[in-house]
Amino acid sequence: MKIALLFVGKTETGYLPAAIAMYAERLTRYAAVEVKIVPEPKNAGSLSEQEQKKREGELILSAVGDGEVLLLDERGKEFSSEEFSAFLSKKMQGSAKLITFVSGGAYGFSEEVYRRANGKIALSRMTFSHQMVRLFFVEQLYRAFSIMKGEPYHHK
């Protein structure tokens, strides 16, 4: 199975790109992983929230391709690390050859992206910056695989 991590905009905070890259590299032991960056729309600062989501949505939809699309969204399903590992394991045993996890911009997703998605995952009931979500999720993805493999990274 292949996993794509689709992020809107560059990760700007200095330490985040290195940490995200570290976990993405670790993930390659378990699955083919691709990190895709969709650029923010031009003149994003001058756009309304709705217009920004619409333009980001167009870019997201052009980048996701075939396969299953799961959005990282505050209104999604919450999992413990063990539950997420089981969820991912079940997906891997199914027919999905590609799962794309999408982290949107600061305002979330357009309605078109929600319609295309196969599901939504929430990392917490708390709100995190869209920059931090990337790191938190890629670490949890790595943790999920380590749980599946019975490796000592995760402690109960």
C-alpha cells in the first residue's frame, strides 16, 4: 500500500520540516510514503475565508488522484493510538492501494473536498495550527505502524 501525505502550503516554522521529514523517513520501513505540498493560492492574504478554501480545494482535488482520501479535520472521528493502528491495519487489508491523508489550510476544507473525502480523522478535540497537525499526524502514523508490528516505540 502507498500512503500520501498532502499538505496545503509550506511548513514554515523552522523545526517542523525536519521533524516531519524524520518521521516520514521512518515510515518508509512500513509503506511507500509520499509527502506532497500543494502551494497556497496566490494572494491568499487578500482572499475571503470562503474564497481561500475554494481555491485550496481546487488544488487539493487536482492533487489527490485515485484512492481513498481521509481528511485531518477537527470534526472527524477520534481514535486512541491503538484504535488508529487497528483502523489503518484494516484499511491495509482492504482493497485500498493508496490512502491520501490531507491536512488543509488554516480555514479547513471546501465543500467540494468534503464531498470527495472518504472520511475524516480528528487528532483531538483541541484545535491545533495546521502547521503542527502535520507533525502530530505523521508521528501518530509512525506510531500506528510500530503498534501493528509489535515494536517497542509505543508504551501503554
